[in-house]
Amino acid sequence: MTCSMPSNDHGYATPIALVICLALALVATAVTARALMTLRLARSDLDRARAEAGLDGAQLSATLIVLAQSGDQRLGWDMPIADQSYAVLAEPEAQKLNGSALSVTDDGALLALGAGDADRVRDQLKQASARSTLSEADLSAAAPAPVWRDCAGSVLSSYGQAIKAVVPTATAPVFPTDQTEGSRSGEIWRIRISDRLGWTDDRVVRLNGQPDHPAIILDRRFYRRAKGGDSCDHVLASLAD
């Protein structure tokens, strides 16, 4: 940006001219910075939208695979689609601890999950459950520790039917192998899928077995988690000991 103003001061800019030029330069800098920020936000929104669309399609594929399994164990596998690879975790919600079991769950188990203050976490989840069905977001927000946010959903669920103070899902997920036509209509599963950048679509779904619309979404959380392998397997294994 150039700034020139007529001057009667032998060709030199007067002080007022310098002030005006400086003000114009500052305005131009601010406008440019704002434009760059808007561009970055637009690109970020585009990346998020692309990730969300890809994960939505991956959810459909993963749900169909879950429907084809005959067992009730936790499932975990890498699923390539086009030029992307997705990490999938699928868990039957019925095997998890429900709200009534939480009150008698051993403090050590909650602390191992990263609860920090076991009694505070119990109170937080009790209050959330009293308002409505305990959501994945409520569960994640009950404690700030990353291990809690990653792993608590594998142990606790509003749809859990376990009432004993144990962790029934403390086994490592297995690769899906069966390709049966067995019906899982009515079963509730949690299906969490992450892409290689960490974008994650975490859903609790009721399976209905329809090929074109195989599940009804009961709860959904879309977020970005740390990249890398799942850190929960060794935590859950320690709870089973």
C-alpha cells in the first residue's frame, strides 16, 4: 500500500499526512488479518464437513457388519473405504453397567477409569440421569481426564443391564469374522468410528435390520480425539483382574 498526499512542505510529508497514512495502513492490516481468519475458519468448517460426511457413510458400513455378527462381544477393526481408513469400535450396550450399578461400583474401578473423585462423578451422573437419559456427552463431561473421556463409555450406559459392581466389557475388542444373516433387531449398540485425523462419530444406535436404514440413532457425539491407538484396552483389562 502506498500513501502520497500533496504537500507544500518542500516535498516532505507533513505530520498530519504521516498520521493519516499510518491509520490507513493499520486499517488495511486489520482487514487483511480478518480476511485470513475468515478463510482459515471456512477451511476448518469444510474439513469438518468432509470428515462428518465420510464418517456418516462409514457408520452405515460398520452397522451392516455388526448386524452380520452372531456373538455379543466387543468388536474392533480397521475399515478401509476409498482412500480413507477408519478405526471402528462396536459394543453391545446391554452388557454395560447401568445407573443403579454405578452407586455400588468400587471406587478403584472408577479411579482406574480416570474419574479422579469417584463420589463427585457419581453425583454428576446421577444429576444428569435425573434430567433425562444419560447421554454420551453427559458421560464424557463427568470427569476431565482424557482416559475417562475415552473409556467410560465402554463401561457405563443408560441402556446397560448389568447391575453388579463389575466391568462386563473388560475384554479387548475382536475382529468381526462371522457373516451370518442373524437378526439383531431391537439390540442397542454403541458404534464409534474415527478417521486418521482423529475426527470421531460416536453413536448409540438401536439396530432394526433394514438394509437401507439398519439403525435408529439414539445418541450421537461428533468430536475430535487424539490420534493413535485406543488407550482403553489396557485400562479395561486391569479392571477385569
